[in-house]
Amino acid sequence: MKYELVIGLETHVELSTDSKLFCSCGGHAAANEPNDCVCPACSGMPGMLPVTNKHAIELAVKAGLMLNCKINQYTTFDKKSYYYPDLPAAYQITQWFNPVCVEGTVEVGERKIGIKQIHIEEDAGKLVHDDATNTSLVDYNRTSVPLIEIVSKPDFRSSDEVITYLKKLKSALQFAGISECEEGAMRCDVNISVRPEGTDKLGVRSEIKNMSSFAEIKDAIEFEKVRHVDAIERRTEMLVQETRRWDEVKRRTFPMRNKETAADYRYFPDPNLMPIIIDDEWLAEIKASMPATAEEKGQKYVAMGIASKEAAVLASDAKLCGMFDEVVAMGREPRSVASWILTECMSRMRYLGIETLNIAPQKLSRIIELVDAGEITRAAGKKVLAAVFENDVDVDKYCDEQGFNAKVDEGAVLAAVKAAIAANPAAVADYKGGKEKALGAIFGACMRELKGNGDPAVVRELLTKELNK
Amino acid sequence: MAKYITEINKNGNIAVDDTILVKDIPATAGSKMLENFVPLFSAEAVERVLAAGYTLSGKTAVGEFGLDLYGETGINDICAAASLVKEGSVKAALNVDLNGAPRRAAALEGVTFVKPTYGTVSRYGIIAAACSGEQIGVTAKNAATAAEVLAVIAGYDEKDGTSLKDANNIDYNSEAPAKGMKIALVRELYAAADAAVKAKIDAAAATYKAAGAEIEEISLQNLAEINTAWTILMSAETTNNLSRFDGVKYGYRTEKYKNIDELYVGSRTEAFGFLTKATIIYGSDVLSKGRYEDCYDKALRIRRKAVEALTELFAKYDALLMPAFSKAEYEFYPVENAFSKVYEESIFTAPASITGMPAVVSSGVQLVGDYFCDGKLIALAKALEKEEA
Ligand SMILES: [Zn+2]
């Protein structure tokens, strides 16, 4: 018999706000040491009252608009109670009764995936176990950091669809400035069951908790599919509805302790937070602030003279197009910027094995400016870029230190040409004997002599002139 | 029993109950759970009295988390603030009215307590139990003095999400004459009180009549429902708010634990008193799966009905006249009965607690009025006090 996968996703992402959800502490990003970003409110001290961060509501609404959701213009916060040391007040403020967004859709390939709801909630802290002293320490930097949970309907039929959806979601959230979606910061709970193809009844469901790597999510789904099908066909085990975790080392899922999952959260409306009314005017403001989509960005780039294929690559990645927009805004020529990002930066990233472009736009802009003005050669520019990637050097200072200067006078070039000819008699003989190719070796020696400076065209011209004397 | 849990300044003129935070001064909320807790900031109401030039005398004893009526912590504790005011050692006291305790204390001690309209005095800095109903009020020897201090602490505060912008527009020093006012005497609550309390209500009614007000007996039929609903809401919220006291971060921690569950259970079992535990158990139950709709959610619906019913009454009447407590003297009850005794007695205080409407206790009687009519109630209390003097 053929089986079909039925998967639903609950995806948590952190909102890009300057402060936490209910207090003025900076987000975890502002923290250096454990418990750096903590106040009486987010550490659960008595006497503090929550005050809602309006920006978090706006970002959640933006996410809803992007996923074609209906926006609940009357939305409320509720309390979810459970005891754990990473939750200082022993309750989490979330949205249980009236989530901010409901009933959306996302296109994944040919199919439409339904979005059940998007709700806002606060994150919990972090426990650090110190084996040396056999104690547990708590870090509240993350407590009350705003998250949204995007709950899909059980509409996925393959692990590929899940990954396509997650990639699409990530790029859309980054694009709209809703979430940075940093490495590992997108956390998923995967609800999965199987059923014979062509049937409607849902099978026994297992939930794999707290996954963040896309590759691991794919493997976990494939593992679960085999486990479920084996259980049904070969009766290897009795399937029960349960929560499981993926073990990245053993490459399989394990059931989580029942205790962690059988809690009664005793939800009720938070009496300290008035219902939030998103009136038509506010909603219109949020709609108006939605950024251009990737398609719209791509079209804009083409109009700026960028080839359509390059424009599409730039527009598909929030970091790349962010860099492009900033550097162009600094006055650099768009085609030149596109070429530096797509060729030089990306090859550097591949070389260093990093996934996100995170150098300072000012530095890239300065390099392009120097090269385009003929102050340094492109070859020298590439070297500066490499140093910026690796050591975040100051562009002008580095050029000075390295002696990069494309404007070398003719006398110096001539001296280098003569030195290169003197040092490579064999190549010179070959060239004079008619082997045109030998010129490359002498030219290379010449450029080395000049430490990469000098206009290559001038160098070549002087070199051939000297050889043909 | 000592009236102060922590004394601040012998010459201070404002006492603050121990569920209200004062920076750097221990705050126990009357519980062993918080016996070593020192807050990092002061309540907004405290900041405001200090800014107005008052000085703090100390932190007065309260029943545990303001829940207790009597029994567990004893009469001296419950009436600590009211008796300090009565003996004249302070001008006024700030008290949290969670479930009517300062109203009852004022009735018993013969002083005045004003519970203002919910949302008009910031709750920032209260060791919270029942957020949807609790409110800081003022105990003083008379209504005029209470009004003076209330005017200082009231007003919008952005740190409290339920604080009302309209809070700035109340005239607490109203001298509205009782003449021409219509006052409704709540029949069921009058009937539930003992003879000495009835006599005080009769005297108040006679004073108002003499001043030219109209007194009309009315029936509030859903009082029992209102009281149960309030008890459900109060217990549930208290359960939730007290769950932060787990022995992990501050406060009491048991010495006997080997893992986190034992730390929680041991600390809470050893530190909470009987009534608090009973409230927590009751509050957990009404929020639990399968019970929520019939208990908590129903209580929310009854609250809305109560607001409608009382609002309708206040279209006709200026105030409701009723007892604050069934007895004129404290009676001692064994602790095991505390939860049901509190429930029985809160029938007098629940209408103002569940709706958030203002209430004033003066001359041993309670007046309840419409939202933002605090000034009118204060004026009515002044009329009673003039008669007494
Ligand atoms: Zn904070």
C-alpha cells in the first residue's frame, strides 16, 4: 500500500523589535552577559505590570498580511501557566482566545498551504546546567522577547513541501523586516501522521518539538514516515499520540517524558492587558508600511540596468538586497555594486563558508568608490574586501599599509617592466621566438613587482613596447 | 500584636500596607513566603504621596496577600492600619482592597476607607493577587482627609495598562449636598447583618432622610451569583499571580529538596498559610481543563451582567447603602473555616469588587456608587460624619 504524509507546522520566530514584549528591556541581541537585559517585569518580580509593545503587534499584523490572513481587529492576551525555572512568573503571556491573525494561505509550489493562525507570545529564559558544581543557572535575557507562532493547517504532503515553505517564510519575514530569522532562531514543532493514499481519516499523530535546522527537519520527517509506516504495516510498535524529540547524533526520534507534555496550562484572559483594538486607520497604516515584495524589488533592479538574472538573485535574499540598496544609496553605480556583491562578496562567502553577508555597507561602498575612481586596481580592491571579511579592517588605512595605489607614475612602471624583463630571460626569449603566450608570465612578474598597483593596460602597453624595441 | 511589620519613620504621617512596595523596605504581603523580599522600586501611589510632601511611617500588617479576613493572622493584624488611623498616630493609610479587607477593618474600627473606581489609582507596585478587582484605597479618620490623600495618588499612570485616562477628571472634594439624592438600601444585605450593624444602617438612613435625601429599599437578587463569580475570579487570578512565588528567585526556599519539583512543593507548602493554599487550590480548579467554561468563563459573564445591572440602578439612584461586614465586632473562627467564612462575608463587598465601582465605608456603613462617582460617595460620607460629630 502507498502512504501519504500529513504534516502541520508550528513555527516560532522572534520579532525584530527594539525592546521586549511587555517591558522596555532591549531584546536578547543587546545582551552580552547572562541576565544583562532583565528588569523587575521580565524577571517576574511582584509589583510590575506589563505594558504592550505596540511595534510587536504591528509586526505580527504585517506577517498576517503577508500570509493572506484575516486580521482580528479585536485581539487579546492570555496567560498560560506552568512551572519551570526558565519562566520567572510561572506563566507565559500568549494569545489563546483571540489570536491576532487567522485563516491565511501560502503558495508552496502548485499547492496552497492553509495558515490556521498567527499569535504573539513572549519567549522563556534559558537554563544553563553546570556539571562541575551540579547546579542549574537561569538566564532571563530571553524572557519576554516577542515571538510569533505561525500555525499551519495539516496541509503538507512531503518533507520537500515543508522545506520549501520554511525557506519561503524565512525570506518573506526577513524581507518585511518582521524577523531577522537568525541561524537557529526559527524553531518548529512538526506534527506528523501517515495514512493510506486516497483516504481522508487522519492517522495517529506525533509531534516533534523544537527543531531549527531545515536539513534536520527533513531527516526527522523522513524518519517518522518510515517509523509510522512500519508500525502500521509490520506492527513494529503501537503508535500513540505523543511528543517526540529528534536526536541529531542517533538520527532518530525519541518520545519525550510524558510529564513534560501532559500539563494543563489553565489559560485565561490576562486582566492586566486591555484587549487591543486594531482600528481601520491603524490597519491602513500598517498596510501602507509593507515593503516591496521580492518580485517588485527585482523589477526595480532591472529598471536600474541590472541584468534580470542578477536582479532576481539579489532580490531573493534580504541581506543581499539590503546591502545593494544601502551601497547604491551611498552614491555607487548600481551595476558595479551588483557585480561586487554577486561576484566578489559571494565568492568570499563561499570561500569562508558563511551564509549571510554581514560586512559594513560603508566599507564595501568605499572599496567600490576607490576602484571605480581608478585610485586602486580591481585586484587590489578584492584584496581589501578579503581583509574586510576576515578582519573587518579600515579600508583607507589598509590601502595605505599595503601601498595600494593604481596611480603609479610611468617611470616606476617602466622600472618594473625593465626589472621583469631582466629577471625572466627564458620567457623573453620565447616571446621573441614568436610564443605570444610567454608574455603572460613576464606581465605577471611585472605586476608582482608593482605590488598589484598600476593600470594593467598601461603596464601591458609599456611592456610590449619595451620587448619590441 | 505589632501593627507595623517594618517601621520606617516614627514621625511619618502615612502608613502603607505590606502588599504595597516601598523601595528598599522589606515587603512581605503578610506571608512567610516573602519574609526576606526587598523590592527594587516603589509603588506609583507611594511615589506620589512622597512627591506631595508626606512621609511614610511604616509598613502595616495585612492578612496573607490581603486574602485573610480573620482567623489565621488575627484581628490585630487585619485592622492594623485602621487602628493606627483611629488612634491618630498617622494621618492616613494606603491599603490594597483585594477582597474588602480594608473596608471591613474601617467598619469595625469606625474609621473611613475609600476604595476608588478601578483604574483611577495606579496598581503599579502592588504585590498583586487579583488584578481585575484589587485597588489601592485610603483609610483615614474622616472622608475629607481620605479625599485629600486620594486626590494625590489618583490619576493616569502609563505603567499600569488598566489605568484610565479619565482618572484625572474626578473631583474628590465634592461638597454635593445629600438633599435631593436618591439612596437605595439593599434589602438582602441589610437582612444578613447582625443587630448592631442594622442599627448603624438605620442611623445612616435617618441622617440622609433628615438631610432631605430619599431612601428606597431595593432588592439585589443575584447577589449570591455575584459573590460566587467574584470568588472564582479572585481565586483564579490569585492562584496565577502567586505562582511566581516558587522558591527559585527570591523569598522563602525550603531546605529539603533534591530536585526542582521538591523545591517548588516544599517551599510553597512550608511558606503559604492555610487560606492561601485553599484559595490556590480553588483557583486552580476553576481554571482547569473541562471546568473553565462552567466556572471561570461563566464568572466573566456574570461580571458583565453585574456591571449592567448596577449601571442600570445608578441611572435611578445616587448610591447603594449596605453593610461592609455582617458583624460589628470580630469573632474568632478556626482556620479550617477561613475559606468559607471569607466567602460568606464577601457577599457585602463583592458587588464593588467585581464591577470595579467605587465604595466608601464610613460610620460603620458602606456606600457604593457608579464609576467615577467617588466624589459623590465622599460627600455622602461627610454628611454621616457631620452627624456623628
Ligand atoms: Zn524587562
